[in-house]
Amino acid sequence: MSSATKTLELLALFTSAHPEIGLSQLCRMVGRNKATTYRHLQDLEDAGFVEQNPVTKQYRLGPALLQLAQTREATVPRKAGAEAALLDLATTTGETSHVSVLSGTTVYALASCESPNHSTRAIIDVQTLPLHATASGLCTLAFGPPNLMEVALANMEVFTPSTAQTSMELDGVVHAVRDTGFGRGNCSYETEVYGLSAPIFDQTGLFAGSVAVACVATRFTPDLERSIQQNLVTASRTITRNWGGTVPTDIEASWAKTLTPSHALETAP
């Protein structure tokens, strides 16, 4: 791993749950010594990517990232094209909805929307989603580039007893996603969260990301599953169109087979 990669890797450690992190904690999180971590932080601070809170002396994300995020959204408007659909999805299902995007071999969390229907709900507080253990990641393996399977097999961290742990097991899960058109994370990333997802496509005609619902596992029932799947289809179609794409006919066929006759095959415009 290059020095630049190690430096930029520190940025992924900052989340809404950990908006500020001290030097010692960063060292423990990345497994590096203080001198190296401090040097990387100085490089990020010089570029405006992090700044030090003058009161706590801890580090937080810097203003340069806001400019980069605004430029990204202005030139590739992914988030704006998903927000209304996420609100509808959270409202109709009563559960947390979220969208992820694929960049290279990494699945990044883009946006989420929590439903106010329940006091206990799933919280999306990660920046990247593992390919082999989440509904969004499994959707990516099923409908994204074929080289991603090799990446997933090289990073088979076991998060819960339900996480796929072998190549054969992962192949079976991905095959089921292709067959149904829906990614499924059966408490495989967090023991208390059940996830379902559907693919999103952009103007290239290729897989671009996933829209998903994260449900508290104790509330998951067959009726809720059907409701989530039906609304995921609507959300996927909407976001795909907003991103300039069209849902492929084979995906529509999988949905039509999985769902009720009222959700018949949608033909491409």
C-alpha cells in the first residue's frame, strides 16, 4: 500500500458516530505508530482534508472535502437523484432506506433516510459496505463487474454467524440474488438488521449502485418482505431513470417472477 493510500485511508475512519478522533485513537484504529500517523495527518491538514479542533485537539474532517463533495454532486448528481425516492421508500415501508454507489471495487454509502414510524430503527453509519455481507454488497456482486467476486473472496471477514464464509456459500447467495433480482442480507452484517436491496443502473447501461432497506430483524415478516420488495422495485426504477439509465429487461423479468402479477414486466421506453 502506497504512502498516499495510507494517508487517504484515514479519512474513511471519520463518521457521524466518530466526527472527531484523537491521534492516539487513530493510531490504534489503523495499527500504525504515532510518528507515521501524525505525518499522514499533517499532509491531510495541509491539504484542508482534516483540521484540528482547537478546544479538544482532536481531528475532524476539513472544509476541502465539502468543496469536493459539492463538485462531485454537481457533475455526477447521484444524491439529488435518489433523495425523493429514499423518502418515499422509508415512508411506505416504515424502515430505514439507503443508497450506495459502486466506485472501482468499493461500495460507498451515498445517502440514507430513517422512517419516523419506530423508535428503534436501523442506523446506516458506515462509509463503505462489505461485498459479501450486506444486501447492497451482494447486489453489487450479482449485477456488477465479474472481477468483484475475487475481491470479495479476498476479504471474507466474518461479522456474524450468518456471514458467508466460503466461496461455495457466497456463490449460492449471489446466485439467489440474480434469480430473484433482490439482494438479501439475513443478519449477515449486523445480527439485529435484515436488509433487502435492488440494483440501480445509470446512463452507461451498467450497474451503478443499489437501493436498500435495512429493517430491524425482529420486525421482519413475510408481509413486510413483500412490501419492501415491491417498493424497492419502484425506487430502483425511479433512481435509475434519474441517473439516466434503464433497468435491464432481465432484471425486470426476475422481479416479475418474484413479485405478484400486479408488478408485471416493465418494458424499456
